[in-house]
Amino acid sequence: MAKAFKYGLKGITGYLEPAERELLRGLIDDVISMLEPEEQAGQDPLAALVGLDMDVRQPSDRALLRLLPNVMKDDDAGSLEFRQLTERSLRESKIGALRAASMGLDRNELSLTPEEARLWSMALNDIRLVLAERLDIRDEADADHVHAMQDWSQAEDVESYLALVYNFTTWLQESLVQSMMAALERKD
Amino acid sequence: MTTTVATGSFAAVDVEERTDTAEQTSTAHLTASDVPWNLVVWNDPVNLMSYVSFVFQSYFGYSEAKANKLMLEVHRKGRSIVAHGAKEQVEQHAVAMHGYGLWATVEKASSAGAGKDGPRG
């Protein structure tokens, strides 16, 4: 069973069982594959190099749209223009955080620098955002309903399994953020 | 990690570069790029309250008290203006918030409420 992250003399540390690491690695790979931009033939290589993507569209997948949201609430044209300039690099920075977290999953004992912890918290957050969309968490009541699923013996279908995975990543992220807060206070 | 970008830094650079030109020019430039914009963070049922507060503290350099106040405003009122400034600045903040997975948008500050409901960095 995983141990909550904690902040102590050795910095931010945590412990994950091999099965839990395997689970997280799978989730990370899923989110990375959602975020990887499709390479289009005929794309201007220079534009791609500087991070521009003139062919970009608002994602049709709700989970991907939650990861890459519109920057303006009631201005689709303005949001699309902003997307052309920034979405590629946003995808890349998210993938970078997810890869960094995945690389730390090669042993049971986790020991994170403040920067690694920051990347981990971002990666866990993106995983949770995707799981939440798949679980149709739209409001606090939905979140409470999912949160009530705590018993792995209840995992009888995909939905309940996803809910348990979501709760596990929530618990892990919460303990990580508490540790990061403690580290931040120590530094002040 | 990036800390708070000094307010008006974009305009300030240009003003400095243009000190030799007529004062009128820099005034005109300031008016164009200093139209205030707000960075709005929206509530969602997924992001942890602790995480949102941590992001406000570590990215904007806000105190714990201020970060918690903004986070609770997001949670209770559904949205909060967490920063404001020139358009380019708040857009940069918005991308950073999206990087953290927070749901953030930018909007032109309404002339009536400009600077009143938003906390100052």
C-alpha cells in the first residue's frame, strides 16, 4: 500500500508499491498520448519549431478541452488565435511534466526535489482532470458521489474502477501538495 | 518558477527605449497596451483547494492568506480575478495556469469594476 508523501529531513518523500507505479505509468502514458500533437503533412517546419500551429482547432474531446481550455469565455475567434500561438508549447510543457513524473517511477521509494514535486503535482492534476471527465464529474455532488467509492472490493465495472483510481490519485496529490506547502513554509 | 511579473513591465520597456522621442508618443503607447485585463480563475469540482492555493502562492508569490482568500472566492463564488495588468501579461499568466491545470480565462476589465474587485499583486 502506498504511503502518503511527507516532508522531512530528506525533502519530499513517498512510497508506492510496484502495482501502483504500474497503474500511474499507464495513466501517464494515456494522458501523454492524448496531448501529443498530430503531425500533419505539409506543416510549416519553421512554424512548428517556434511553437506556432496555424491548423490547430478547439479540441472536440471534453477531457482534452479541459487540459487545453479556451483563454476567453465568449470569444471563440480570439481563443483560437491564442491557441495557434500557445497550444503547442502548452502541450509540450504538460508532456514534459508527465514524462518527468513517469521517470521517477522506476523505484518504490520516491524522493523529490521541489522542482520534481512541482512537476509531479502538475502531472497528477492532469491525470485527475482526464479521469474526472471520463467519470462525468460536473459538480461538487458528482465529486462527492465518486469520492464515496473507497472499497476496492466494490470495483465491479469500469466506472467503479475508474472512481477508485481517481480517489487514489486525489489522495496522492493531496498528500504531495501538503508536503510542498510544508516545504514552502520551511523556506520562508 | 516564474514569480510575479512587475506591473506594466511591457509598457515600461518601450517607454525607456523611446525616451528620446516626444513624450506624446510614449503616452499614446501606454494607452494602447495598458488597457487593463483581468485573469479569471474558475471553479471546478476536480482541482484540490490546497493545490489551487499552492499555485497562487508559488506562481504569483502571494502570501498564504491572500492565496487562500482568492482560492475560497473561486470555490464559493465560482470565479475570482486573481491578477490584472496589460493583456500580454495576463495572457502569459493564463498559459501558466493552464499548465497547472487550472481553468483560467482573460477578460477586459469592465470600466466600472476595473481594479476594484481584483486584488493587487
